[in-house]
Amino acid sequence: MSLTTLKDDLLQEFREERIMINDQIEILDPLATAMRKPAAQRLLSSSTLIISEFSCYVITLAGIAFVGLMHQIYPFSLLNNIFYNSEYRNKVGAPNLVYLILGIYGIAAISVILVFIIGRLAREMRLKNDILHMAGKDIKTIVGQHLERKAMLDTIEQRHMLGLSGISLPEKGRAVEVPSTPFKAASINAPLIDIRNPGFG
């Protein structure tokens, strides 16, 4: 079983923490830079999405009203007049007029639904942009904290010359026995005990 001192364990933990902080900074710093966006550009993008979303909702409401009042709006009102005119209905055919009217109403209804879907997509994009902005700020804060911690570790290393100390952990499988301070003092200061030779009494 390998025995290490507290100093060796703390030094190893110190080195591992430095490696972890450097790795996290390398990963998070480019990500924070990529997600960072100027305030004016972000405001313009958010305003554009809000206007687009509001416009789509207004167009959707207008489209619903248009579908409901289509039979009174020119030139779609002509279809209503043709349908209720027996002469034109007999010439064209009642089923054909019905299919034509249903097709026009169907195209208008599909257009209204598509505009509403575009409005919802604009809303989702706006919310995701807000989430990305918040994530970018949080990542920037984390990177700043890591940089402060890295600077603190560099200061500690320079103060105690850890990089030049030459201290290394013992090899695995090799036991290290470190005498305690009281044992060292007792070993050095203890007087020698004379052992009498039994041959000479």
C-alpha cells in the first residue's frame, strides 16, 4: 500500500485543478465568444421577430375574417352569384361550381394556417434567442471565475515555487515511510545506551 504525505496529496490536487481549469477555459471560452452578440444587433433581431410574430397574428385574424366574408367580397362574390344563378349553374355544372368554391375556400384556409404557423415559429425563435443570450452571459461569468481562479493558482505557484520544487509523488506500488517529527526529535536527542558485554561481566 502506497503511503503519501498530506503535502504530496495537496500538491497533486493543486496540479489536477489547474489542468481541469485550463481544459474548461479552452472549451467554454470559444463557446462564449460565439454566443456573444452586440446589444444593438440582439435588440434589432428581437424587435424584428416580435414585429413578425405580431404581423402574422394580425394576418391570421384578418384571414379568418376574410374566409367568413369571402362571399361578399369582390371578385369572390361572383362565385356566389354564379352558383345561385340557374342558367350559369346548368352550363358549368353544379358539382364543378361546388368544387371550385371549396377549392378557393380551402386555399384561403391553408394560407391562414400557414401564416399562423410562421408566427408561432417566430415566437419560438425569439424565445430561443433569449435563452441563448442568457446562456452566453452565464458561460461568460463562468469563464471569468475560472480565469480568476487560474490567476490565483498562478500566484500561489509563483509564491511557493511549486513548479521548481521538484516534488513528485511516489511511484505506485512503492511504500514510503515518513517518520513523524516527535520520532525524529527523539531519535536525534536520545542518549546512547551502553550494553554490557556478557563475556566480561
